[in-house]
Amino acid sequence: MPISRFGLKVAITTIAASLASAASAQLLPPPGKPAAPKAAAPSPRAASCHNGASFDRFLSELKQQAVAAGVSQRTIAETSPYLVYDQGIVNRDRGQRVFGQIFTEFAGRMAAPYRMQQGQRHIKTYAAAFARAEKEFGVPPAVIAAFWGLESDFGANMGNLPTLKSLVSLAYDCRRSEMFVGETIAALKVIDRGDLHPGEMIGSWAGELGQTQFLPTHYVNYAVDYDGDGRRDLLRSGPDVIGSTANYIATGLKWRRGEPWLEEIRVPTNFPWEQADLTVKQPRSKWVQLGVTYPDGRALPSDNLAASVLLPMGRSGPAFMAYANFAAYTEWNNSLIYSTTAGYLASRIAGAAPMRKPAQPVAQLPFNELKELQQLLVRAGFNVGKIDGVLGQQSRTAVKAMQVKFGLPADSWPTAELLARMRGGTAQAQPGGMVR
């Protein structure tokens, strides 16, 4: 599942999964006949966050915690051969990289017409389950289908690594040990209640499972049995995937029934660009007064429905009206490019027209200059997170503040002009992100 909820993967992981051939998807062993896992030797260095305890001792204590949390001794015994350490998983976690694609490139690939058409076909194939999910949870079919397509190409690419080994390895590592101890115990609960067998638990290196990539805690809390077979099977059951994903979006991400999520708009050239920010929420009537329309020039409803103007590539790129439900997308995955693409794909599946192409290519600073800009922003007193050459939300916020300082259009998009101004003399930021 997505990044924002647990900060695991970056969107490049999704790209790789989507480009993989369906023929290479992991073939799962039949229930009750798990393939014997290959044990990997624990790290020779005992993890410092566990008071120097060896992996074996750590695992023994984890099993005790699982029993205290209600996991049966039968499940502990059944899963023990799978609870082995793999340094390769930890290396992948520490070595994950973000990507530098701009929104139109990413959306062009991930929200391509074929995926829109697949989503529409799945909505027809599983019409009853989608209708039930919308009635019970208020989540439109297109929203569910878009996540389904982006996360696994509707089940074609769910990952090919043993989930229990991934989880327990990350639990022993010190970077996010507490979180993954909880995820390991949750995975044991999934097995304990009969949803999956240990050998069936094959997924991503980060321990996510199923066709919409649920972490085990979300599997435990939100998975539902929609096909009536007594199991919550997010690996093979389309109805279970649909109902469970709807439950998570509605209950976990607080989806607002009957409200929109993302619409393409057109903004005038004299728009007050500093207002284009997800933190700025105004009634649509206010945006109408500022000249915002639909892409074809039709007027927006002049009502009190709150929304924000979103410019994922600055004032020269596509523009969107983001509503309260867009928060579900940024919670699903905190990458703005991914979340905007997911919302856009859902709108396309629901029947919206393709977004307009920019009148001219939008200039993007090269990787090394983005890193330099981030370094200059840090010197100016801003917290941009990791200096990685990627325009995350913290970097966008800092860019906007400096654009305001230098009297540039404050659309949060880094430009060569802003970089040149900052090279010439960096203003200092005050606490709270203000500059002086």
C-alpha cells in the first residue's frame, strides 16, 4: 500500500511494479501447501536498539509479545520457519530512492488510457461488489479502481518476496523497529484468524500484501469478506479487494460521501499564485471571483464547498481544484505526484476528459541544481527534509516563501531565476518559515 500511511516506499516502487511483466508475477502455492522458505543468516552485528540482543533472542521476545496480543501457539509454531532474518531486505529499505519525474511524465505513464480502460472494465466485471461498497462506505467505484490499478495493475504485480521474512527483518533493524514489530504481530493475526497461510504471504519487500498493497495492520483492521467464503483474501478475491479498499478509504482515511476529490481547472494569468496551496482552502465562490473556471471556460459552481488550488508543476503546468477528499490521497501516499496522479486517474475512470497539455514545456531544474537549491534553502533557515534533489512538500513550502521574498510568482515551482537570486544572496528565515 501507499507511502503516506507508513512512510515505506517511494513512488519509484510503484513504477517498477507497473512496468514489470504480468508473466513474472509470483505464483502463490495452494492453500495449506506453503513452499519452504530459505533461511538467511542473521546480521553478525546485534542490533543496538535491542540492547545488543541477538536476532534469535529478539525473535523469542517478539513471539512472546504476539502471544500476549492473542496469537495462538499453533500459529507461532506454524510460522516459525518463515520468521528468519534477511539482511538484503534491510539493505533495500535503507537504499530506497525517490525519483525525479515531473507530474505530467508520471501521470502520462501511470494514468495512461489503458489503465483507465482496465479500471472501467473491472468496474463492470465486479459491478455488484462495487455497488455494495459504494452503498456501504460511500466510496465511488472509480476511486477504488484507480488505487487498484496503480498499486498492482489489478493483481498482476503484487510482489514476490516472503512477507514474514521481510517484516521480521525490518523489525530487528533499528530504523523503524517498533513499527515493524507491530506489523509482524498483525501478520500473525491474519494467519491466526484463517485469512491466509504463511506460505501464501508473498508481497513487496516492505511487507505489504494484496492487490491494493495493505500492510498487515490495515489487513487486520480493514479487510472484509465480500465474497462470503469466510476468509478475507486480498490476494485472489476481487470482491474482498473492493470491499476492503473501500473500508480503508472510508474508515481509515475519512472519505466524505458524495463529495468530489479532484477536478482540472483553468486559472487566469493574473491569479494570486501564493493562494495556490493545499493549505489555502476557500469556498468555490471565492475561486470564481478570482477567475478560476473549468478547462473549457465553463463557470465553476459559485457555492460554499471548500477547495484548494493545486499546481503540481507551478503556474505553467496543469491546475486542479482539490477538495476535502483529496486528503485521502495524500494520506494514502504522501508523494504529491503520486497522490495527484491517483486522483486524476480516478477522475478519468469516472469519465473526465484528459487534462490539457501545457502550452509549452515546463522547465525543470536538473537534479544537481535542485539539490543546490535545497542546500541554499537550508542555509536560509528552512527545513526541507532530506537534501535529495526531489521536490517534496517541505521543499515546495520553502520555495514559495522565498518566491514571496524575492517578488517572484509564488507558485512553489523552483526555477532558474529563483536559484540565481538565492545564489546572489540568501535571506534568512525566522521560526515558522517566515523570511527576513
